[in-house]
Amino acid sequence: MSTKRFTLLLLLTPTAPLVSAVGYARVQNSCYFPVFLWGDQFNTTLPMIISATSEWDEKMTNDLYTGGRTLKIGLEAGPQTRPDLGKPQTNFAYFLDGDKVLYSLGDLYGDPFTGHKLILRSPDKNCRVIEWAAGVNPRGSEMQSCGSESDVILELCAA
């Protein structure tokens, strides 16, 4: 086969995109009070204060050290750039796996949003919802998946 024909064949061969589209992880604070948000231990851009009726988001990515990402949300700030150890926090975790994003919701050290509805959802109607009607996990660990291009939104104090 000549070099010209080989080059043309390579140009016409379908290839997978080098970078697939990914969505955003969003925390929507519909509460009447501010909340504190921290990322994984290697994320230096956080903590953030999300004011009442405000939101924060990040383009989804996997952490180079831990794999997935965990966004920690609490009602109390620690003395440094981390959640106060031992204080209740809600964890919104996600992991990009090829053309999917896996996401989950969990609490650590207690339930900071007791009495306030939490919903982890996507605008993509094909994605499953995780809902805590009373702000407390009604069952054991639950993980859902969606297309990696979909946004995943944790709404605090949902209506």
C-alpha cells in the first residue's frame, strides 16, 4: 500500500474523541441559612461559603490522588481549610468512569440537614434521583449513574 493511500485511510478511520464531554457537579443551597463546602484534601480552592439561595459548581473531574471527588457540606466551619473534624457533614461524591458518572450521597459524623429535604438529581430525565425527604439517609449506601455529559445537582432544603 502506498504512503498516500495509508495516510488517507488513517484520516477516514473513525476514532474516539480524545476528550469526552463532561457535566458539572453543582450544590444548590435553597436553605435560608449559609452552608460550608469543602473538597477533597488536595483541593486548595475550597472551603467556600454558599450563601442562602445561592449555588456553587465545578466541572466534573477525577482527583489524581483519590480517583473520584467528594464535596463535603456542613453547617460549621473548622479552624483551618477543612470541615471541623467530628462535626456532621453531608458528602456528595462522584466518579467519572468512561462515558458515565457515578454519584452518591452520604453523611459523616451525623446528619447536618435533619428536617431539610435533600435531592441529588440531574436535568437528564434518564438519570436516577437520590432523595432524602427528611435530610437523613432513609436506607443504606446508594449509588446511581448517569451519562458523563450530564450535570449532577445536590439541592439542599429542596421544596
